[in-house]
Amino acid sequence: MNEQSKSFLYKYLNNASPTGFESSGQQIWLDYLKPYIDEYIVDTYGTAVGVIGPGKDYKVVIEAHSDEISWFVNYISDDGYIYVRRNGGSDALIAPSMRVNLHTKKGVVEGVFGWPAIHVRDLAKDTAPKVTDLFIDVGAATKQEVVDMGINVGTVCTFVDGLTELNNRYYVGRALDNRMGGFMIAEVARLLKENNVTLPFTLYIVNAVQEEIGLRGAEMIARRLKPDLAICTDVTHDTQSPKYDKKEQGDLKCGAGPVLCYGPAVQNNVLDFLIAVAEQQGIDFQRQAVSRSTGTDTDAFAYATEGIASALISLPLKYMHTTVETVHMDDVQNVIKLMYETLLALKGGEDFRYIK
């Protein structure tokens, strides 16, 4: 990582990019990517694609998603309190006492998720908060005052917390799921350009929208691009911290390398190709098994069109869907390296079918 890429990482991660409202983050991402690509595509809903070597017969995708979980304003009470609903997999348990930004047409309005003091609660009857228990206070005394700030039903809200570093070893912040993925695929494009690599295929660097509500951006762009091969990246759970069950979630650890996934959507010949590259390049990696689906954009690519040979490289992450998502710096660099070396190893024209 150089100073320019580190500056991009902080700017990109600290920008809000909630599901359905990703455009500001996509612009930051695309502006960084433009010097390293030949052209770009932006679709109707905001998925951004950098293209290297356009017009070649064989087409390869590397992909991440750009959106983060958030909240929608759902109801404004007469006394100026704001009630919300989820936009993606937002966690009601962590919301009380958090600072929040409400993104309006007039600009950002600051607020807080309020919560009754411990003194006035019956602790014996305390339960985990439900979404319907949550409320935002923007310092308003009436509904009209809230509306005059530019807040309305449908206004999207994100937690404030930005990117920090922990013990010179970890990145910590909100929305590392999966804007860290967007950073990593952008860095692959930078390395290809700076090392004067000419690929024997067209490469699409895809930063998809709307993953958090059903893989929708990947679904759309996969049908448009119709690639021969898709290598996706997203996060997966570090299972070393308390409250995880390794027998259920697997034995995965931040700092132990990229995670390669086994599951029906993962094309096994592509997976074996990734494993061979990792072993040849001395990149430590971990293995994960899923049951029905990966829960990532890999599924959307795999089952798009007539079927796209797809695989998943995951970044182990602690505390998913919180404001303190945590990843190891070494893992970030090794995901980048594995994707880069995999692209160098491809000849173009690979036929990954099981039966020929």
C-alpha cells in the first residue's frame, strides 16, 4: 500500500454508502480507479465497473459490493422523535446510544439513538431491543421541526463511526463489509497498471450495489456482462472471539490468511485453481464450508445467465454488522495478492466445466 492508496482507503471507508444510496461512494471509488483502467461502465442502479483490455473473447470479473447496512426513517412522532426500520441487516441490539447521520436533500443532520437510563428500567425484565423500540433524537420538539430539517419518511440513516487502526495490526470501523472489498479490487487494478501487465482477457473490476438486501446489484450486472469467470470477495466471520461456536461456524481467524469457500455455488475447478495459485505463491489460506449458499454475490454470479464459473475469496472479519468491524492488515494484503496472482496465472480461454 502506498500513501495514495491509504488516503483512498480512509476517504472511501469514511464515506457513507447505504444500500440504495451508494452513488457518493461509487464516485470516490471510480475516481481512484480511472487511472488504472481503459474504460468504465455504470448501470442504472449504480453498480460501477472498471474495464481493462476491452473487446477480448474471454471475460473475467473480480467483484466486491459497495453498500453498507443502514436505517430508514419510518415514522416521526408529534413530539419530534424518529422511528426507523432496517435497510439491510442492521442490528437493533447495538443501536441504543449510538450517534447517527441522517442523509437529507439539505445535507447531513446529526442525531442520536436515545435510550432510557439504567435508573428507570427494571433490569430484571430487560430484554434485547427490537427495531420498533429504537428512536432517534435530532434535538427537535415537534414533528414539523424535524420535517423542516429536511427529514422525511424514507430518509436514510447511518452510524457515524469511521475507520481507525488497532495495535498497528487491524483496521476497525463500520462498513468494512464490504467496502474493504472495493478497496482490495481497486488495488488489484493499480498493481496491474503499475506493473505493466497485459492480460490475455478482458477484466471487469465490479463494485456492485445492493448486496445487503439480496445480491441485487450483482444479479443485474452479471446478466449484462456475461463473464466466463467471476472471482468475488466479501467478508466472513472470524470465529476466535467469544460467543462463536467453531463446531457451527468453522475455525477461522483474522491474520491467518484469505478464506476459500466450499459450497454448491463455488465451482470446484475454479476453487482448485485458486488453491494451486495460493500454494505456488506461498500465500497462507483458510478453508470454509457453507451449506446451501455463500450468502454473497458469488451466488448471484454463479446462477446468472447459463451459469458462470464462480469462486469466493473471503476476508476474515470480527464483529460483523457493528460499528467496530475488524480485519487484519495482513489479510487485506494477502487477498489482494491472491487475486492479483490468480489473474496472472489465467491464460484466457479456460474451460472450467466438470464434464467435457
